[in-house]
Amino acid sequence: MGAHTLGTSAIANAIREVFGYLDRYRGNVFVVKIEDSLLDNPLFPLLIRDIVQLHRLGIRIVIVPGARNAIDAILGKYGHESKCVNGIRLTDDQAMPLVMLASMTVSQKVLAQLSANSATGVMGNWVRARSMGVLKGVDYGRTGRVEKIKADVVKELLDEGYIPILPNLGWNKLGQIYNVNSNEVASALCASSLEVAKFLDLGLEGGVSAEGLELPEGVVAGPEGIIHELTVDQARNLLERNGDAIPFAMRDILSHALKSCENGVPRAHVVNGLHEGSVLEEIFSSRGGGTMIYANDFASIRPASTHDIPELLKLMEAYMRMEALVPRTAEDIAAKIADFIVFEVDGRIQGCGALHRLSDEWGEIAAIAVDQETKSRGAGSRIVNTLISQAKRQGLKRLCLLTTQAGDWFPRLGFRFGTVDDLPEPIRSNYNRQRNSRVMLREV
Ligand SMILES: CC(C)(COP(=O)(O)OP(=O)(O)OC[C@H]1O[C@@H](n2cnc3c(N)ncnc32)[C@H](O)[C@@H]1OP(=O)(O)O)[C@@H](O)C(=O)NCCC(=O)NCCS
């Protein structure tokens, strides 16, 4: 089978990817926190339409509307000073009715959009709260902490096909109402018996910006400066290292997203809710534009097997056409399959590479390729570093490689330029002068 026979269709690939994710998520609970800054935007109805579509496809949606801006606006309108200590609002008895009005208005806006899409949302008193009391001499008044969520009632509603909505209000056992943080409501839902599969925080931020931050090891930012992926440890480390350098609102979101993962949610996402299609991309592809914190190992490197050959050919095909990789057939790959590793995300191959043992001293790194849409997220570096570790384990002393278009990239992984004469046999004798690849070398 020649590589040219594997014509690819981007649309078919995208559909296949969606099928895979749908299988995985149907019947799962997603907690969706929607910041109120989105509600009055003309694009908000499109976001709700996508969320209702997820609901129709069998994903069980719980919505937590944030009300911070609405509360600020209403307090300002009635000349009530809004006081915050360490980012936490102090709610006095006079402010509480205004807070309730703002929270209800926000939830009503969400309900209205659900109705416009023929979905039924239900609001209720399912958040048990208690007073924050007095801390370090500061009386927080009617600001409360979330004590627990009545998850059994929320579950019953989900079973009935409703979309539960939990505003930022909670009640104590005596029926006293408190103003609670919606991020806390969302993370309490995530810690409940609902077994939440995903926490989505939809705001105006397109994720966590790396600008001005000290990044933990292994964390890379995408070309637009957004950190796309963080393990739980990296997220914790990012928060610890950077403290106030992360704006308060984002720090609050990030720490609650992290907490939800620590409490068992496999993935939490911080996404710009108004960026067209961002929620769908985040859920149904492995290349979302926001920031994902993940508790499970969603990306892994493993040895390739013969089953992978069609996908490997598909991945390399574009680069073979661009002459970035030497042409290889399925038979060529099959003959060396034990040398190949693949970088897999959610069961889909997005990168590959090979280490060919040439002698007891020399190894050759070859066939490094990363899916065009996954580029600049650290996959290429992970693949090459894995192959270098393999070379070390095999006792090899030196590595070589030939490249036409990545000569500027390999030096960041410790490679330096060499000449054809530096190459070991049989690479030197087989060197294709017409192709004129650059020679790169590295000690192991
Ligand atoms: C080279 C390649 C493997 C890099 O993969 P990747 O997953 O994007 O790499 P990483 O995310 O680890 O690194 C990305 C960084 O390298 C830079 N980079 C990517 N490809 C580059 C190239 N060909 N030349 C110079 N720099 C490059 C990116 O701009 C980015 O820079 P930044 O960190 O400053 O933003 C990928 O572009 C590829 O598949 N290229 C075609 C195949 C090829 O040439 N293979 C080598 C022959 S064996």
C-alpha cells in the first residue's frame, strides 16, 4: 500500500473524533459554570444552544451561574458600597436582598435561554450553607460557605431529563439565606456523589495566560500565550509559585478547578464561552483552545504496534509531501515497527518518532512527526526526550538524525549540527546528496 492511497478528509476525521468522545461522555454529568459577564452578549444564545445540544445528546448538564458582576452593578445602582476582603465580598443585611435580586436575575436569564431552546431548567434550594462568621476580626455578615449539596435531588432531576440550575445562594438548617461563591458551589457539586466527569468554567478569559508567570517544569504555553494543559500537580505548583501574579478572579477559578480534580473530576476546563464553538472544541477534540486541568493521564507515549500503521502513515503523509520526512510505505514502517513510539491523546495518535539502533554506540532518531493541529504543545519535545531516554537505557552513546526542515528545532533538545563525515555507517554511505538534509548529532 503506497502512502498516496491514504487520502484524508479533515471532516471525516473530525466526525470520528466526535464519535469517540460521545461514546465516552454519554450519561456523564458535566458541571457548567457560566460567568454572568457572558449573559448580555449577543453571542450568549449560541453558547446555550450548544449546551442544550450536549444535553440532547445524553450528557447530563448542571448549570451554576456566576453573579459577581450583576451583584456589583446592583449594589452600585442602589448606592451600596461593595466591600471585599481577600477577594471575598462582605454581605451585610442591607445588601442581601440586592444580592438575591442579582442572583435570581442572572439565573432567570439562563432559564429564558434554555426555554428558547425547548429545554427545561429547574432552580432550587439544594445548597446547604453556613455563615463565614468573623475571621481575623472581619465580620462577613451574610456571606456563606457551601457546606454541602443535596446531590440526591440534583440526581433525580437529571434522571428526569431536567437541567438543574444552582445560583450562588445557600441556606442553613434554619432557612437563613447566604451569599456563596459560585466557584465554591461548582466545586462542591464536583465533590458530591454525582460523579462529575467534567467541570467547565465559561467566562471571557480564554484560559490561563502564561504572561508574566513562572511556569512549572513541563508546562508550555500555546502560540497565543495560553497554557492549554496542566496536570493537577502542575496546576498546584503554578498557583504556589505565582501567587498574586495571577489575577484574583483567575486564581479563584483555577484553584476551584484544581480542587474539583483533586475531588475526583477527571478534567476541568477554563474556556472563553463566547469564542464561537469553543465549548464543543474543548469537549469533542483534544485541541481545545482553553486551559484543561487533568487528573488522569490523558496523553501518553507508548510503543507502536502494527495496528497503528494506517494512522502513522496518515500522520506522516503531509510531511512526506513537504519533504520534511523521507517517503515511507506501510511495509517500511512494519519492518521497523519495534523502533517506533506513538504519542496518543484520548486514544488518537497525534505524534510519532523512531529510534533505530545502528551499532552498540550509535542510534538514529527518525520519523519525528506531530499532527499539524497539535503543534507547539510540547508533543514533539516529549517524543524526542522519550527516545533519548530509550537510547540511554539501551546503552547507546551517540545519536544522529537527518532533517530538512527542523534544523532550528533540534538544538533546543541538545542536538548540534554535524557533517556527513561525522555520521556512522550505514547512514553515511546511504546519505542522499540530492536531498541534502542537515546532519544533527547528540551525545546520549
Ligand atoms: C518539528 C516538530 C516535530 C515539532 O513538534 P511540536 O510538537 O510542535 O514541538 P514542541 O511543541 O515540542 O516545540 C514547539 C516549539 O518549537 C518551534 N518549532 C516547531 N517546529 C519548528 C521547526 N521546524 N523549526 C524551528 N522551530 C520549530 C515552535 O515554534 C515552538 O516554539 P516556542 O516554544 O518558542 O513557541 C513538528 O513541527 C513536526 O512534526 N515537523 C515536521 C516533521 C519534521 O520536520 N520532523 C523532523 C525530522 S525527523
